Amino acid sequence: MIITILFIIGSYFLAIFPAGWLINRLLKGFDIGDLQDGGLQNAGKYIGFLERFLIVTFVWSGELSAIGLLIAAKSIFRFGEIKDKEDRKLAEYILIGTFLSYSLALAASFTCKWILALILSGK
């Protein structure tokens, strides 16, 4: 039981902190400084934390279809911001960040879940 809890906590940790650091490093090469419109400071970072937290929760609870709902909700909220042609650079930046975030959260969750299953099965 304790090992299961440790793996669940570990998957949250991996998906939130190291993944956030990696996304930040990978997106540093993109120049979007002039595209920032005075939104909340660090909002993207916290949105990323929350979406990765939700993805890990959905994976551990077996509700994978909820991840599709999360993608759809984010798309609806972001559509108004990126519908103009001049916002293409920002749209691409957001998509890259979102796909990296979701991919790393899924990888952390499924890897921890898989390793735990191997340990519990005795292999």
C-alpha cells in the first residue's frame, strides 16, 4: 500500500516539477517577448502545473477520456486569443507548450503506473 502511494506521489512530482523545468528550457529558444499582452505574471506556469496535475489524476483514476475534455476546454478558452493571423506565432508557442506539457504528464503517469505494476506483480 505504501509503495502505491509513493508511486502516485512520485508521478505527480515528476509531471509537475521536472516536466515544468524541461518545458521551460525547451521553449526558451522561442522569441515571444513582444507577444505578451500584459496577462497575469507566471499564469502560464501555473496553468501548466494544474493541467499536468489533472492529467496525472485522470490517469491514476482510469478516466482517460477526461483528458480529451481538458484538451477541448483549453482549446475553447484559447481560441479567442489566437484566431487572428498575426497571432500565429503565439498560437504555435501555446500549442508546442501544451503538447509538451500533456506528453510529459502522460509519460510520467504511465511510466510510474507501469513500474508499480511490475513491482506488485513480482516480476
